[in-house]
Amino acid sequence: MGEITVSLSDTPNVGVEAAELVQAGRALAALGLSPGSSGNLSVRNGSNIVMTPTGTSLGALDGDNLAVLDLVDGYRHGGKPSKEFPLHRAFYAKNPEFTAVVHLHSPYSMAASCLAPWSEHSAIPPISPYFVMRVGQTPLIPYAPPGDPMLGELLAAVLFDFNAALLRNHGQIVAARSLAQAVDAAIELEEACRLTVLVGAQNPALLTPIQSRELAHRFGMPWS
């Protein structure tokens, strides 16, 4: 008997998500934020998660080769999912309103993830109003090897609210209520990391605590 293949376009509730993932992957790759076959994206619809497959460039995604997983039980069908599924699942578990996760090895987030964090609550300082408005506080998650389930456990262990994090020596991860919002936040976080790396130890002017909290509150972003 020949191998049976399942097209995501024929699977209820995942066709739209697959198309969105392909489009988002191409956009992020075109911006240079996903070198080689690094990075992974996922979207959640109820208990279904559609995720980019392992070893595939985000710029060359195939809608029929994406992986379909269950939030609790894991792999269902499709391509072999990224090994970072436990990390994505941990972010979804933190907030049931999250429906998309973007994880990138973008150059400046990689660089910033190798530096000492600005504070306990955010590796990146309030260097621009747009970072505070669109991303919010971004803690540094301790190192664990890529694909290690411990990464998800370390992310889950952070008890305060956040929509984005830097992974020590491993880049960035962002969650949001839509894939478009997650992509926008990932791009904004990369820019904040770029600015942080560029100014280095030059004692730059930052938003004050009052300015940061006021902006974050106005735009619904977490900031302590």
C-alpha cells in the first residue's frame, strides 16, 4: 500500500492558518530575520496548532508540509514539526488569548541575548516608545539547548506577565493574539535589540519609569 498523505487544505480549520504561516515566513525571511533554516512559527485554533516543519527555511514554506499538532497530545499529522514545539506550547499555556508564536534567530536579538539583561523583568531597556508600546517587557530566559523541553519549563517559570522574551544565546520568541501582531512585535523587538547593541555601554537616554509604564498601560503591554 502506498503512503497516505494528508493535505492541510483538506483538514478542517487549518487551511487559513497554513496560508498565513507561509506568508509570514516569507516576509520574515525577506527581512533577513531568519537566517538559513532557523526560526519557527505556529498558530493555534482551539486545541489545534499548525507549525512550521523542522529544517525548512521560513522563506520556502509549503502549506501542505506544515505540521498539525494537538496542544496536549502533540503531533497529529503533516510534516515533522520543529523541535521547539514544547517552547511554543509553554507560551500558549501562559495565556489562553495567545494564538500565534514567532521564534527567530534574528541577528540583533541573538546578539542581545548574549548580553547581561537590563533588569530582572526586561533584557532590553525602554530604548524607544515603540518597543514599550508594541512589545513590552522582555525577560531573558536562562540557557537550555535548542529543542530541550527545559526551555518551555524555564519560560513557564517566569511568573510575571510578558508577551516576548529573549532566550539566552538563542534569539527571541514572541506571542500574540494574532499572527500579524506576533510578526509585527518580533520585528519591533529586533529593532529594539539593534538599538541596544548599537548604543552599547554609552549610557543612553531611556524612557523614564513613569513614561514607560504610562505608554505600556495605554497600549495594553506588560511593563513592571
